[in-house]
Amino acid sequence: MTIQDIALIHEWHPVLLSSVLTDKPEAVIVLGEKVAIFRTTQGVHAFKDLCIHRGVPLSLGKVKGDELVCAYHGWSYDACGTCTKIPSLPKEQVIPSKAKAYVYACVEAHGLIWVCLGTPAGLLPKVSAYVPEGFKEVLMGPYTLQAAGPRIIENFLDVSHLMFVHEGLLGDSDWAEINDYHVVEEDGVLRSDEIIIYQPDADGTGRGVNSRYVYEVFGPLCVAFTKRDDVSDHIFRLFLMVLPVTEQTSVAYMLKQRNYAYDERDEVFIQFQDRLIEQDRIMVENQKPELLPLDLQAELHLKCDRLSIAYRKRLRELGVTFGTD
Ligand code: FES
Ligand SMILES: [Fe+2]
């Protein structure tokens, strides 16, 4: 399969929790492409999951001496993808130069392993530029969803669902009106004005407050919101990063940053998010059409959907086709 998407191919995608990758290679799928991930003493690596010899997945192999050894006939590939050893080849014969593995960019950051199938714009994923000092980070996920990546992102940006899908937690249906707000673009980041929402339990610790949300769109599948309230100096920022596996299957990860409750167990926040995701799942896995329509005439929009409209326009400008219609 050749990936047609001219935008997502150059993005960093979160493929695995760092803790999952031990000394055995793992198989993942990014934009429908099978990728083998493995760890050596030099770091993490990603190869196309196919041995050029007889087409066996390299993820079935093993890591030996910082090289990936194919399970079928033992060809050994170094981190650059160069085949350094073909056991069946007599010593005096040279290894054919075509004997190579196809290498993808791969990094480890924020407790995740990230892969880019094209040419990444930066050395690190976009979230790395936003690690405020003194904040505590908690990683959440993976959450596998039978939904298109852009549908999942748009659900996260959709402020008027909070009072219904997450009633009693992130909203109250008696207070469903959304204040007028605008979306501006600065340095390629889409940012909303503050949107104020009454939340009976804003973060899982049971505090009822008026939350002030600012949403940000960093990339096609990387967004965040920052929320503050009127009664404390708490700042809570939640990133959502989505791995597009196939057009209608995705894996979501979330990174929460907070400047309060340092001693609170991470589990409290993780369990809260797990609960919210299950509520969202029912929506995003049942939306029709499954792929996010980028034609603004295709669905009905209200003023409060400004952020979704801006997001759809952005995807269109970037040329995102995977998971969109
Ligand atoms: S298929 Fe990989 S070494 Fe033969
Ligand atoms: Fe939600």
C-alpha cells in the first residue's frame, strides 16, 4: 500500500508505551503500514516490517548485539538497515547491496515511542515543546477506538458535548449554553478564546467549578486544552495524540500536565479519564459517516462549533485524507 496522505506521513505518531518495548521487537501499524519497532543499546528503531529476502515480518525476529535478526534465515540488520550478515552465504561472497531494511524515523519521548514514516518537521513530537516547569505529567492510554483519528480529535475539541455525554462530571445539561468565542491562528497553532463551562467534577477529584477552557490544535492528530478555574490557581492541561492505525481504527494517548495535587495518586486521574473515554467511545464509534467530512456543507454547524469548523478547514489546507472524506 502506498500512503497518499501528504500531511500525516510527515507527522510523529505515538505507536507504543515505552514500557511495552523490552528486548523483543514489536509490530505496530501506522497509517495502514506495518512497522517493526525494536530497542538496542543505542535507542529505539523502526523498520518496515518486511524482510527483503522472503517477506517475513522482521518483528518476528530478535535483537542480538544491537542488530535485528530475521526469524526465517537469520539475516542480521544494523540500526541503519544495512544487512551485515547472511549466515547461508559463503564467507568469501559479499552481501548484496540491495539487502537492506527500510528504516523509519523513531524517537522515545514522554513515555512513548514515536514513528514518522516520512520526513519529520522536528526532531521530537510537537508535545515536547510544551513541558512547563513544575508541572506533573501523567500518561494515559492506550485507548483503542474503532473510529477515524480526525473524528476522535474533533470529539475532544467539541465543547458542547460535555454536558450530555459527560453529564455530572464535565457538565450539567441545565447549563449547556456556550459563550461566543473565536479561534485564532498563531505560529501554525489554532487557539480558541476562553470557553466557560460549569463542571460538577472537573478532574476526577470531585471539585465543582466554573472551568475556563482554551483549546489548541498543534497538528492534525495532536491537540490540547488548558483549563483553569475561578477559585484556585490550578492549571490542568490535557494533550490528546492519536495514532491512525487504519482509516477507522485508532489508538489514543493522553498526556496530562498539572501544577497541583502533586501527591495525588496518578491512578485517580487515569481512572477518571478511562471513564470519560468509555463515554466518548459510544459517540465516536457510532458516528456516520465514519470518516470526518471536510466539506463544510456536509453537516450542520452552529456558532459554538467554530473550533470544529476551524479544525476541518485546517485538515483540508494540510491535505489530510486518511480518516477524512
Ligand atoms: S526472510 Fe528474512 S532472512 Fe529470509
Ligand atoms: Fe468527551
